[in-house]
Amino acid sequence: MALPISATDVTIGSKEVLKGLSAIGAGIGYGAAAIGPGIGIGIVVGNAITAMARQPEASGPVRTTMFLGIAFTEALALIGFVVFILLKFSS
């Protein structure tokens, strides 16, 4: 069964292609920007758990420092998201 539209009847303008490629590029960029903070948060939490297991009496200050480290590391992911939004909607 043949399709009623041939491949030559469908045209895509260069503007649509550029818009699609910019969306793909922005998505890949944000994905790459989220990898680093994800690894960083894992390292921070893992080391905090190790410190709390070795010295339970110091768990209060270690927990506070852990949450500060998580907040600063997560800020990097938020900066990556803002750059993604700027790249996506700037053109």
C-alpha cells in the first residue's frame, strides 16, 4: 500500500531544523551540566556517612556541613539549568 504523500512533497525549512537542533543541543548541555553535581552530591553524602559512622558524637556538625556541601553543589546544577533556559529561549 503506497502512501498518498511522497517524500518530495514534504519540505522542512532551515529554521525548523535549526530550532530542533538547538533544543537537542540544549538538552544535551543540561544533561552534561547535571552529571557533575550528581557525582558531587554522592561524594559529599558518602563521606559524611563515613564520618558519622566513625565518630557518632560528631554527627551534628558533620550533618550541618553535609547539608551546606549539598546546597553549594546543587547550586551548580541550578546554574546549568539557567544556562539551558537561556540557550533554549534566546533564539
